[in-house]
Amino acid sequence: MSIVVSTSISRMINYFEADAPRINHALKVYGFAKSIGELEGLQEEQLETLEIAAVLHDIGIKESERKYSSHAGHYQELEGPPVARELLGDLGLSSEVLNRICFLIGHHHTYTKIDGIDFQILVEADFLVNIFEEGMKKEEIRTVRGKYFKTAAAVRYLEGMYEI
């Protein structure tokens, strides 16, 4: 794990101020994203970009709740990138990498915008965690698999975890 990813994790934990469920959600998504990214052969910079985006993917929730009294996905997407830029601004990331992280955070619930393997993996990792946390039924899981799962590693994880 790079120091930038470790610092991102630390800053996410501090930002969420002892909100253990959200911190745990972010770390679980990060774990799946990192593992899937490695198994799918992402190059180092793309993997690090994915890892940071996974850690911070829901970082807009606090602002969404403060401004709109809602944690709806579209509000998270709207509010997340500015928070991420603030948290990551002094870490020496290139503007290209920082923009990609913010794009992923700003679209992680907009499945029609998936434009790369990093985005695909972020969506799959988030679903792997949400399926459990939301207690989805097998039929719902099968629908999600058919619509949103593309990488071999994520499909193996999904099928292994939920026997579908």
C-alpha cells in the first residue's frame, strides 16, 4: 500500500469522525477494489487511483446530509469531489490522477457512465459490500450480477459469497 493510499484512509477516518459504519463500508469497498484490481492486472498508477477512489467513494455523504437532509446517490456524487479535492490536495497527485479520482467519486452511482476498468471495479466492489449490508435476496443479487458485473474476479467473488 502506498503512503498516499494510507494517508487517504487516515483522512477518511478523521473526516467521518467516529462514524464506524461508514468507515467500515469504505474500507470493505477498498479491500474488494484493491483485490479485484490486482487480479484484473491493473497497472500501478491505475490501481492506486482506484484504491483512493474506493476509500473516498462515499465521502460526499456528510455534506449531502447537511445540505439536503439526504444521502441519496446523486447528492453524494455532487458533494463528494470537492471534499475529495480538499482531502487529497496536498498529497502530490498529478492533476490527471486527481481528476480521475474525483470523476469516479462523482459518478459512482451513475452506471451508464462507466468508461474504464477502474470505474467498473469500483462499482463491483461497492455492490459486493452493499449486497451484504442491504440484505439483498438471491433474485436481486442475480439481477445485479447480470446488469453490473463484468470482471472475472468480481463475478467469482459474488458467486462465491452468495452461491448464485
